[in-house]
Amino acid sequence: MDLPKMLGNSEATKERLNQIELPHMVPLTEFVRKLRSRMGSDSTIPYFDPWDGGINAEVLFLLEAPGPKARDSGFISRNNPDETAKNFYELNVEAGIDRKRTAVWNVVPWYIGSGSRIRAANSSDIEEGIQSLGELIRLLPKLRAIVLVGRKAQRAKSTIANVAPRLTVFSCPHPSPLFVNRRTANRGLILAELCRVQSFLDEHDVHERPAY
């Protein structure tokens, strides 16, 4: 059963870890391991979530950086036990986006906090983080769109235009409680953009449906 915050359970996390070598995940798992090797033993880079689409993803969500719960679970996942992940999970469900058509990643792939506190990504973090973005995009042959989630992630827009100009780029606010709970309309801003993403996928489904 797919539920928000379920990766707060160690058994659920262990089960997810057993799935990172499934065929749709192998290239992305190797990508993470290569990044870890480049960054050194001090870096913490969580895996992609095998419950998402892996290399079959048509939409890549790019957020800012892994939080403490992603560091603890070992996954960039909408099932992580924090409020941002819960908001992201619920908004995607409400917009009707099938998670199997998506992958979730961060413009800065490694944890940039200290202990249980994450700091905001700075220009140096983002500049270093986006260097691997082209490599990641090449591992996603079915990719149609990238959704830049939050202001920090939106700074990757010019890089995407250079390495993958064919992709459609969407932008939406970050689903953190700080933003979502600030005023009632904020949640609607994110949902509206995710509904645009789902409409984009629907349009492609119609165009690719064979005529009889």
C-alpha cells in the first residue's frame, strides 16, 4: 500500500532498498553510486525511489536538496516521513499524476546540512550540483518534461535549455509547510501547475494513440 510517510518504518525502507537493482532502476542506481564516488565518503546522496518510474520516467521533478529524512531513509521519495514529502505526495495524487511516469531528484543531489538541520543551498552548491544534470537526463530516454520545484531548482533552467532543449519545462513553488501553510491559496498554486503537467501528459497520450 502506497502511503505518505511510510518510509518512517524501517521495514518499508528495507523493502525499498531491495528494489534498487530492478531493471528500471539499475542505470539510476549506478548513477548515484558514481556521484558518491566522485564526491567522496563524506557526501550523502540518497537513491532514486524504485516506486517511481526509474528510467521510464516521462517527467522529472527537480527539487532543491535532500532533507534530513531523505538522508535517513536513503531515498529521494514522496514517502519520506516529513511534511514536505507528504504535501508533494498528496498534491500529485490530487493532480492525477501517476508516479510511475515520474522521477524525483534534486538540483543539489547531496545532503548539505549538519546533523538534523539542513541549510539552504547557495550558488556554489547549485553550480556544482547541476554539473551532473545532463548525465542524468541522458539516462531517461522517455523524458518529456522537467518540473523545477522551488526557486533554487529554477536556477537550473538555463542548464536544461543547453543540455536538453527538446524538453518542456514547468516551474512551481516548493511544497514545504512554510510555503503551503502560509496562506490557503499557496497550495492551489502548486496544484494548478501539477494539473498543467498532467494535461501535458494527457495531450501526448492522445497524439500517440494509434488510429484505427
